[in-house]
Amino acid sequence: MTLPDFPRAWTAYRRAAYLTGSSPRRQFLPREVLLGLLRQVEERLPLLDAPDLPWALAGRVHDAEYLRRWRAGEVTRAEERAMGFAWTPGLVARGLGSSGATLAATRDALTGGLGLNLGGGTHHAYAEHAEGFSFLNDVAISARWLLDRALARRILILDLDVHQGNGTAAIFAGEGRVLTVSVHAAHNYPFHKERSGLDVNLPDGTGDAGYLAALDTRVAPVVAAFRADFVYYLAGADVLAGDQLGRLALSLDGVRARDERVFRWAARARLPLVTVTAGGYHREPEQLVRARLGTVEAALAAYRPG
């Protein structure tokens, strides 16, 4: 039997639900830029198409009636507005693919130390309702899968997207085996924030120095004390200066330094880690592409040295 190559990455972006029709939001990468990003990632490591998440696994996190209505398209206009998209079968397919990619990356991390989903990070999905481009919470589903199978005892969800991971925080409220950490812009969406295990609220315009100092002085001690044995890392690129939906001001070098801190720490501690790329809506698509490639390269440098 031939063993798979590690590290490798998964993506749902090549499925028809992403590549047919116009982009559902003007802030998203144009199709040709997205395909160019995928080609550049594939020059660095194997890139596989995501399997669909089984609905039964989604049901371990999400309310059964909620899932039934989303499968059937019985979604109200108010729910569509909260989600940010009109319901379509393609939207459901995207959610299943994105969540399936995170589960596949989780399996990879258990075997090879590192799992990568070029996508995912739908952290605004609650157990019973959708918000902010998120109707399935991919990281919460995969984390629950690990706990259900006793494959991890203490899971860290390190959310460095510019927006608070409100859905994830609510899903794991009171779950002592999961530590949710969110570093985000204080005055950005969601405007009602949940209580994470640790919330670091940053003022508008925070740049490299302030952001990295917050990681070093506020996040690192809490993470070290928790002593996780599995990590999910939401590597949002929407912290970049110039992001259309962000309010922070990191440079590309600052984002790369952030990623290197996380990957080097986890690799040195021999912690299996899954990275999902989460948000990114830059006014200059090439900036976002460079940030995404930098995240992949930082992961490879830490987990595949030399």
C-alpha cells in the first residue's frame, strides 16, 4: 500500500459550486485569481479536492431541524441576510466541501502532524443558526469528531481571523476540553460578541508591533497553561491593512511573523495542528494571494524543515 505524502493540503475551491456563476460577494477573490492561487499552492505541496462532510457529523454540533431546513432550502429571508448569501444548492455543497476539507486535514494532522485546508474557518455558524458567510462550523465539527473518538483530550482553537469566532465560542461554552482563543478587532463584526475562553480585543488600526505583542504577552501564557494536545489555527488574512472587511493594519511581514510564531510553537511542542485559512477580502487581490502563500510556506518551514 502506498502511503500518502505529507504535508498536503485540501480545498473545496475547485468544485463547481465555487467556479460556476459570479462571485456571491464583491469582496471575494475573482475566479481567475483564486485559480491562480491554487496553482501556486500546488507548486509547493500536493493539493487534493475535498470530500463532502457526512451530514451525520454535522449533526453532532448543529441542531437537527436547522440542518433539515438548510438541506431542503426552507430558509427565510432574514436567515439569508444573516448568512450574507441567498440559499442555493451550491451554497450547501460549498459548506459540505469546506467542512469535509477540515475533517480530512484533521485526519492528516493525526497521521503526519500537519493538516491544511485552503479554505474553511466558518466560525460564525452557531449550533442552530447561520451568520457571517457561515452555516456549518467546520472547525467545531472536526473538533467534536476528535472528542467523540477520544483522539484528543484537550483542543485549542486559536482564532486569529480579524472577526471574533462567535459561533465557535458559543458552541464550546462550558466544554472544558476545548479552549477557544480569539484575537480580533474590537469594533468589527460581529457586533454582539460571545465569550471565548480568551478574547483579545484590539483597537482599530493595530499594526504589526501591537498585534505580535498581544500574541506574546496575552495569548502565549494562556495557551501554555492549557496544555493542548491538538490545535486548530484559523489563519485569517483579513488582519492585513487594506482588507475590505477588516479594521486592523498588519503588513505582509507581520502576517508572516504571526504564522511563524504559531507553527514553530506547535511543531516544537510536537502538537498536531490543522490550519484553515479563514477570512480575507483585500482590495488588492495579489496582496491576499501573497498572504495565503506565506501561511502555507510558514507551515511547511515548521513541519517540513529543510
